[in-house]
Amino acid sequence: MEKNWYVVHTYSGYENKVKANLEARVETMGMQDKIFRVIVPEEEETDFKDGKKRTVMKKTFPGYVLVETIMTDDSWYVVRNTPGVTGFIGSSGGGTKPTPLLEEEVDFILKQMGVKDKMAELDIEIGEVVQVLEGPFADFQGKVEEIDMSKQKVKVTVDMFGRETKMELDFDQIQKI
């Protein structure tokens, strides 16, 4: 069985809650080998409030969440019964499995969000030193301890005030030195 992207319909305004609920259910129900990434499609938008320029994240498809999964009865059940989910798009109902998104559709949405498929780009091995690019630890250097390709995350140990601190970062938050 292969993994594909599916569109899940949610109650409007519950997209981030559904993402958090689904990720928690994947952990507690041991579905990491069937349900991989959960994405709320959004893009940066600049607006002005009180005369100040600010950047906000705007949902590209309000009421929808993308789920990368291997569609089995178990994974279908877990996603379908996550609080806030009203159903899959592309399912005719009556227990039929939904139709996955086409690869071009997924590529378009991910590019629009600024998320490229970094799995091919990541040229880092365990033990190598990387630089943190963003967040509170920007410009810190650390050693790669673990690489999780399916979640596109790495665990990096950073020396902070003489003490080693382990942190989990996305592929796009680090760069090889």
C-alpha cells in the first residue's frame, strides 16, 4: 500500500484543533506507520493594523486539512472519528474510501505554502553539526541526534550555557554547516 494525501473537511475555525487532535490520536493509537503528516494549508499575508505592518498566516482553504496516510480501514477510522472532522472529501459516503489528491495538486498546495519536499534536499547525517535558522535558538549550532524522515523532523543537541539541550526541529529550520 502506498501513502497518499487526502482532504479532510472540518468545522470552520477548527483546522488547527483537528490537526492537534489527529496528531495526538496517531501517537496514542500507534498509527505512526499509517498516518504521517497533517497540514493546515495556509500562506503568509501582510496587512496593516493600527498603522503597523504585520505578517499573519491566512488559511488557504478554510475548513479543510490535508492528511498524508496509507488508506486502510484503521487509518480511515482514526481520521474520520477525530473530534472536529466532518468527513473526507472525495468519498461518496456509505463507508467508501475517499479518492486521494493528485500529486500535482499536493505539489501546488505545498509550494503555495512555501513547503517544498525537503526529504530529497536533506543531506544531513546523525552526528553532523547544523545551524538553527529560526526561532528562539536561531544561529545556534548543534549536533544531529535523530532524523525522522516521515515527520520531516530532526532532534538536535545544542550547547546552551554549558548545558546540552535537546530540541526537535523541522527540516527547514536547520542548515548543514
